[in-house]
Amino acid sequence: MAPPAAIPACLLRAWQEHEGELRGWLIRQLRDTDRAQDALQEVFLKAMMQGSRFCAIAQPRAWLFEVARHHLIDLSRKHRDLLPLPDSLSQAEPELAVVDQLTNCLPRVLTELSAEDRLILTCCDIDGMTQLEFARCQGLSLPAVKSRLKRARLRLKEQLTRSCAVKLDSQGQVCCYTPRVPPAQQDETV
């Protein structure tokens, strides 16, 4: 806190005139004398931070109350009371987006791709191997891996579209598809 000599006389005068009224208002708003005193100190600190600019304020009382009101708003945002939800309240599981549901078709469609496409897609896109790691493991250059992965992704997209009857909406987003079970499960159901 600055020494009293650094506090502009206009601020001291405004504070002496309005401190009591401001304290009473804060106590009524907060319904807690200690919290109101803390808020009052915050308002005074903000006024002090104005320094000599406080003297240019045309209506110091209105300014002090506005700062106090904003401080209360900030307090209410920080200390919002949350009510516990009852255990009996059911919560619906969020539905997966259609494009995410396509992962059900993925095992079947992967078996329909070449072994080379299946390997690069599985390693890089499913298992999370970096393209550089894949290039080193396979003895390929990084540009070659990037090119092969791009082509494999294109073929996967085409196969998904054909095999799962994927349809796109007007924005080019997946809107629907026909699920297909993997061959192993088909044999069990027949």
C-alpha cells in the first residue's frame, strides 16, 4: 500500500464522504460484514490505483459504487454455489456422430484392402506410429511413406463408401451409412 502522502487529496475526500454509505450497501448485498469489509478494501485499492486520474472523475460516488458493483459480479462468478444433482436423475449417453460410428465398418473394410494399405493404415492411423518411424521400419523415405499413406487413405475412403454405403450431406459430411459386420461374425450368424 502506498504511503498516505501518495494518496491524492481528492480521493481521500471522496472516500471520507462515501465510505459509510458504500460499506452499508456492500453489507446489504453480501449479508456478511467481513466479506463486505474485504470488498470495501478492494474498491479503495482500485481507486488508489487510479492515482491522480481519480481527480478527473466527474462523479466519484457513482464511480465508487460502479467499481463495487463490478467487484460483486466478479465475486459471484468465482463463488457460484452449485447444487448437487440427485442420484435418481438419469443422464442420456451422448450419441456418437455418424462419422464416429463408421469405426464399426472399419475392421471389415480393412480386410478388403491390400496388405500394403492395411499395414500402413494400421501402423500410422490406428496404432499411432509416426510416419518417420514407419519409414525407418520399412526402409522407405519419408516422402514415399507420406505418398503411400495418402493413397491408402483414399482407397480406404472409397472402400468405406462402397462397402458401407456411406452418404454425404450437402456440406460433404458423412450423414449416414449401412453397417456391415466383419466376415467372422457373418459366419456365426448364418
